[in-house]
Amino acid sequence: MTAAEFFKDLTLPTMPEVAHDLIRSLNEEDVPISHLREAIARDPALAVHLLRLANSAHYGAREKVGTIDDAIARVGTAQVRALALASMFNDAFPIAPGLDRQAFWRESQERGGMAQWLASGVGSDSQQAWLTGFMVRVGELLMGMRSPTSVAEFERQPSYPGARWEREAALMGFTEGQVSAELARAWNFPDEMIRALDAAADPLAAQPFSRLGAVLHVAELLAAAPSPSFEVVDELPSEVLSALEVDTDWMRARLPQAQRYVEASRLH
């Protein structure tokens, strides 16, 4: 069975219309603040979350903002869209038995953050990388909807970086990222995000090469490591790093802790 065949018979959670508006806007380069304001204003809880984020210490907020327009201006339109969609994914998707909801979404935020950091270092769209990195693991939730007992196998210990993908491929014949790609395709996400999700577990096999897919691959390995360090960088696949043309000295000097991205991206 392929990921497309698996996905075809799934009953997806219902996402609010504001989410579909935001997804459509991902295909637009310049989105007016008024468009985002109107979408977010239709979801009062989301508006409150956005204001809380804009006034958080992460943005060095000395003066409080009290309007959606000011909050978007402070946080940035791309980050607002990404965080709003992440918040809605959190609310909409059921957690499979054997997974802890808070831990799952925290780890998704970490992967999004590491993808954002790496994308910025290789000259790619860092906000697109954040949202795509956040979405990779959503496919595991969809797998759990059809095969709840499989999640325990995916998550068993020891869990070295990349182990979950290996177990998914062995048990299901495809990975969470490939299922996430089918979700992104069904919801009309940008083609670049779809290709990246499909390629995340094995970016060098993708034709044509997906630069964002390689970013997701490395971000997963970094985020899954117990503690990012020089040794972790040394263990990354050299072929993927070469394809990304990433400076490993830069990585060693700037390597962040994945946890730092959780508080900075919390919109719940």
C-alpha cells in the first residue's frame, strides 16, 4: 500500500473556514494585513492567542499591543499564518493512543523551529520551513487513526534519530511525512511543501531534489537527538549536508537547543 492509497479512505478532521483561508493565502506572495485580520478576527480564541504571543517576552515587547493589526505587524505575516495553522492542527487532530498530546505538539514545534533555523542558514524560506517542519509528524496521527496499535511500535525505545521513520516504513510501507504530504495535497498547500514532506525521510531519493525536504530531514535528526552538540552535527548524513551546501562550522557555532522554539512559537 502506498501513502496515497492509505490516505484515500481516511476521514479527516473538520478544519474551520479560517484555516482554509490561511492555507489558500500560503500560495500568495503578498498577503494584505487586512486579509489576515479578517480571517483571525472570525476566531476569537485565535485572536487572543495572537495578542498574547505578540506581547510575550520573545518579541521584546516593551509596549503592549492591543489590536490584531499591531500584533501581526510585530510578529510578521508569515509567522502569524504558520502559528495560526499550527494552533488549529493542535485543536483539530485527535491524538493516537500511546502518544502524549503535549509532548507530541511540543516535539512538532521543535522540529519546525530547527527547520526554520537551518533554512535561514542555507538561504531558504524560513517561515515556510517552520510550518512544513511542524507538519511532518501530523502523518503519524493519521496513521494512528487507521492503525492505533502501530503507534506503540513507532514510538518504542530506544529511539535514536531517524528510528521512527525506519519503523514506519518497515511496518506500513511509508512514513509519516509521506502521509502528511497527502494531507497537504488534499488541502491545496503549496507544491514545494508537498514535495518536501514527501521527501523528508529520504531527501536524496527525491527527483527532483527538494531542498526543503533535505532541511526537514536534518531538522528531524537534530531535534530527535538527546542534546544537540558538535557530535550530533558530525553524525549527520554528509551527502545531505553537501546537497544543502551547508557550512558545518556554522552549524557547530550556532546550533540551538530545540526547546528554545517551543516557548517562542506557543500560540495555545
